Amino acid sequence: MYKNILLKLSGESLMSESENINKEKTKEIANLIKRVHDMGINIGIVCGGGNFFRGRSHQDMEAINADSMGMLGTTMNALALRDAFNKAGVPNVIFSPFNFHELIEYHSEEELKKMYNDGTVVVFSGGTGHIGCSTDTAASMKAIMIGADVIIKLTNVDGVYDKDPNKYSDALMYTKLTHQDVLDNPEIKVMDLACIRDCQQENKDILVINFSDKENLIKVLSGEKIGTVITSD
């Protein structure tokens, strides 16, 4: 069982058809994280901002504006998670690469690592803080920073496929891949290649599971074989 994890959470997992942030969905995620926390697992979270704004979908905008708006979206999601975690009794802290000290208390990387290892859930907002970098890259960077053993990508499909399962009924799911398999095959689209390279270099596993069933996270952290694992082996 993994002891130190980094969850890659999509912004869309917080939204409903009518709301960018849905109270019940956010509460459900907070209660799930509490269960994981109570298992004695250290948790970091990188949340996307696609429920507000996806910079890569706005090619007509200057990158500095589109990416900045996306990073602000991740910050709003982090604040929503903080509120839900507080209500669920989950110790938590937000890290931002930006000077939002009126909204988010500043902590150094060393302080964050200590809090993470002491059981505080660390929510990383603002992506990498740099234009042109995705939250996938932020996930690998933050996993390395806090010493997470694995990045768990919470998605809406059962794992990693040889092609898009939403488009092709004959798509085949992999149960295990290596980082090099992903780097060598452009048809395998799981996370940005910069993230895959980081994980390969630092020997970090990536686990992809279906988050439509929230129990999948508990199951996989209890040792069940679910989804697709990407390793260096």
C-alpha cells in the first residue's frame, strides 16, 4: 500500500451541470479524503482549473492571459477544497506560487514537507506558477518536492487505453506500462510528457483510476489491483 500520495484531481470533478463548484460534490470529495487521511496516508493534491477556464482551449488569447486565468481557476478550487476540508475536520494547508498572502498563508517548501509528513493534506494551487506548464507538470514537480511515492490520476475512464475509449469501442486498456512505453507511443495519452519524464527520472509511479466511483480510491489504497499503473520497471 502506498503511504505517501499525490492526487491529480480535475476541476471538473467539483462541478455540476449548473455550477462551477458544486457543494455536494466538493463535500463528497472532502469526506473521501478524510477516509484516506484516517488510513494514515499522507496526501498532496494538485487540482486543475478546467471547471472555470482551460487556457489551452483559448488559442485566440495571449498565452500569458489564458494560462494566468487557468492558474486563478486552480486557486479558487483550492479555496473551495479548504472550506470543505475544514468542515470535514481534515487538517489542510494551501500552497501557492503567487503572493496571495492576504488569502493564502505563505509556507516554505521545507515547512510544507514537514506538514505533509505529519499528516496535513497539502493542496497545491496555481499550477507551477509559470506560463506554458500544465497541472500535469505541476503534479510531478510537487510529488518530487514532498516525496510522494505515486501520482494517482483521478479520471472518468477505467485506466489508460491504446486509444480513446469514448470514441472507439474496441479500445484496449493496459493494466501496466512503463514510463518509456508512454514516451515511445504518442497514441498513449495519459499525462503531459514532461510529467512522464519527471516521474521516470525520479522513479515515481503513476496510477490512473476511474473516479466516477469514489470507492476506487479506497480500494486501490487498500491493495486492490484497479486501473493502470505506470512504473519504471
